Amino acid sequence: MLCMAVTATAAHARQPDDFGEGVAKDDPALLDAELMPRAAQSLLLDIVDGGGLFVAVGERGHVLHSSDGIEWTQAEHVPTRSTLTAVAHVDGRYWAVGHDGVILHAPSGPSHWERQRAEPLVIGGFDPEAGVPLLDVLFLDTGRGFAIGAFSLLLETTDGGASWTSRFLSEEAEDIGGDIAAGAPVDEEDPGSDEDDFIVDDDDDWNFSADDLMLDAEDDPHLNAIVRTGSGALMIAAERGTMFRSRDEGQSWERFRLPYEGSMFGVLSWEDDHVMVLGLRGNVFESFDLGDSWQRVDTGTEASLMGGLALPGGGALLVGNEGRMLWRPSGDQPFTALTYTNEEGETPVLAAPAARDDGSFILVGERGVDRTRRLD
């Protein structure tokens, strides 16, 4: 159930006029999100447990919060209508990121948000690097944080988001190689493959040599997910099997590749250097040494996995397309494949889960927010 809230005025958010005459006054990046009666049933892309207060974000700048995962309230003021893709929480403060380079901050609870950053479209101009969508956000404390996105963009702050510095990992990360070299056999169902690169014989038959079926490493892969490990290292999952890691809290980065050429959409961490990545066509890989070596995890599905939740003892819940859920209660047990079906009998795309105290889970995705029974 969604409870409507009264609209409040943003005291600190920059208004459209603040960006100059060249910016459209109706740019969604700069307009306040509207209160919608069915916001809880709209596309939601991430959820975070802020210590007993759940916060979910999604399309049209929707931000929802709930103390029990059942009754949901739309945030009173959100100064954007851009799609929000991820949300993070530290010590009662929240940050959300999304399309159009938007970064929002809620300094005292999730009801009122301020816009820290946006890149609205400039009328009559074109900058291919402007408005790069941000896909995940991580804060180490209330001051130090990172936002990542398309084209290897990493934004860094040391003042809680009051200012952000742009970095491009494709330019600065040290390439240490990995299980896949510069090229790898193309997965024909991988959307990262490009048919325009194939060579057609004169007789118009589609005949490919081994050299034709090679996929070059992406120069500036999209950065899809970031996590801090139990040992304090940082790990980023990216496009086409590319991974980045930092052992010094983001000061320097290493680039390497997974033993699979497909994109990874999520990364989880447990104690020490135990990490897991999940992504395209149900592929999951697990490492206990911060990515020096990887083990393929049997998932029993080819549905792409979009997000997950690390649970105590190496347990995990992974979610993705076609209502797919993969559940293991502990790290020494295999995954069990389950299918989520909502009240309408649909199996929607699931984007992210969160755990409730009673052992059940909250799910967000294509059809909004819902919860599922205990899985044990």
C-alpha cells in the first residue's frame, strides 16, 4: 500500500533557472518528482535497508520508504524526474543516483531530498559525455563516496557529495589481464556482440572463421555495480566480463577480466576477500581471493540476473528476469532456483531484494515493490 505525502519545497536544490538560459525549463532532470498514487507499482530499480527503514528508488524520480516493507510512503520532495537507478545509506543519510548524471542526497531521512548534481540537456548543443547515466553508488562513510556509470565514469567525493570529481577508470586503471585475453569467443546471444563486425563471403553465406568470432575488450565499459568487501577493498562489475578492484579505498585501480565475456550486473561481498558477481544469462562467478581466481557457480538458469543480497554465512538471494530467484541459505549449499509470481500471475523482472526481520524478503522491479514468503 502506498501512502501519499504532502509536497514540500526544496530549500537547497538548484532550480532550472540556475543552470542558465541554454537549459530547457522542462528538463526532467531538474523537475520535481510528482506524487503518484501507484508509485509503489511502478518500475523500481534498487532498495536499501537503512537500519529498519527501507528505501526504494526508480522511474520518474520515485522514492519510496517503509518501516515494515508493507506500507510504503512516497518521499515528500525529490528534485528530479529522471530515473533513479541506485540508493545507498550511511548513518541515517541517503544518496541516490540515476540518469542525466543525477545525484540526490537526503541528509536527515528519506522524506526530503536535495539535488547535489545533474547534467541537463543544453539546447542547441551536443556533448556526448554530458548526462551520462549513473548506475550505482557506494559510501564508505558520511564523507567518502563513489558513484559509477556508463563509459567507465567514476565520480568521487570526500565531502558527502557537496562536490564530485570525475575519473575514467578506462584511462587510469592498471590492466593486469585475467582469464580472458584481448579477445574471446562471442556468445551469439550476448547483446554485446556486434554483427556489423562479421565478414560476409561473396556468395552471401554467413561463414565465420575463428578470427571472425572474437570479441575485443571494451575500451570504456559501463560500470554496473560497486561493493566494499569485508577486507576493505572495492570491487566493480562491468560490461563484457570486465572487472575493476582497488585495495586502497579507490586511490588506485586494477582492471582484469572474468572467465566469461558477458556483462555482469551485480556484485556481492562477505567476509575478507569473498565476492560474487552475477549477470548475463544466469552466469555467476565466486572468488575467495578478491578476484585472483574464480569459480563458476551452477545456477540452473539462463535468465539474466540483475541484483542480489549477501546473507550471513555466505548465503545469498539473487534475482533477475522472468521472476527468477536463486536462493542459498549458506555458502556451503547449492543454489535453488525459484520463480516469483505476483498476484496478477505475472513473473516480472526483479531488480533487487532486501531482507525483513521475519526472514521474508522485499522485492523491487518491473512491477514495483512486493514481498515474498520465507524461503527457508
